[in-house]
Amino acid sequence: MTASPMTACWWGSAPRADLVPDAHLLAAVDEALAGSGAEAELVCTHVDRSAPEPRVGVSLRLTGEPADPAATRSALARALAGPVVAEGADGAEVAGPARTALAEAGAGAAGRAVRFPGSAQVTGRLTVADLIGSTAIEQVAGIGVQPLGADVVDTGPNGFLRPALSGGRLTLLVERTAGGLLQPFEIESPHECCGGAGH
């Protein structure tokens, strides 16, 4: 279910550090929104450097306004152990990472997407054209290669993709790999080698 620009609403948060890993973050968000009448269709992480120590903020694009916005924001704040601010609200009292996340996502300027429309259905190998046609990814950009629509992207067995907002577009960065395939620049298990033995 994808929200239209007229019904989507943005929230920003500053989650506790141990909730920053993708799986923990998504589980906490989904639990907090359960039964609210809204889902988080686009979830992005952002780095806020306004303080001496950089912190991670999170932006959420909801499929619509929850039935009880205040109660849902409170539930999300408890689940993430950090403040939550809604787009357009006075967020002066809210921590920098939440404000940064909301501003960057709303402008399409930055944000690493850990969930986006169509991401749950992605797995295995897809052409660039199919990837763009079936998900919210708007552009596939290459490192040292210019991806074409017929080029094949190997998303791995779990469909691990982490596109980023940039210039108002959700862009997946890829690189050439064995067999002429493309693979996402950010892979799921970057430290596995030697038959899967981590180092």
C-alpha cells in the first residue's frame, strides 16, 4: 500500500542507539504502529552531525494519518526510546537527529532507505528496468559503470537493497561484479569471506 502525496505524512525520530540496526528498527516501528490505521511505507536512517558526536535519526513516511496521531506518536516514542516529531509541528524541543531526519527526508536530500514501497517483494536477480518498475527506486547509479535497463542486479537471496534519497530521488548505488552482473554497493554481509567465515 503506497500513500499518495496528498495523504502521506512524515514523522522523524531519534531512536536509542541499540535500535539503529535495520531489523531492530523496523520491528520497533511496526510494533508501535500496529492497529493505528497507518503503516510506515518508507523508513530511512539519517546521520545528524549538529552535535560533537554524530547520532542517527529516522524518518518515516506513513501511508496516512493514524486514527489517533498523538497516541501513535507516544507509542512510537516509547518503542524507539526517543522523541518523535510530525511534519509541520513545532519541533523546537525535539532532539537534533529527529529534526534532521524529517528535514532531509521531506526535501529528498538524504536518507538511507531500510524500507521502501516494493522492497518486500524484491529477491534474487532483476533487471534495472524491472527494479525501477516494481519498487519506489527511481534511479540506479553505478560506480565505474553506467547501468542500462537490461542490466541485471543481483539483490541476493534476501533482496537486500539500501537505496538513498538524493536530489529528490530514491537512488540505488551499484557496482559491477562477476559474470557481468551488478550488485548493490552496500551488501548485506560485507565481512563474510573464505566460505562465509567472518573475520
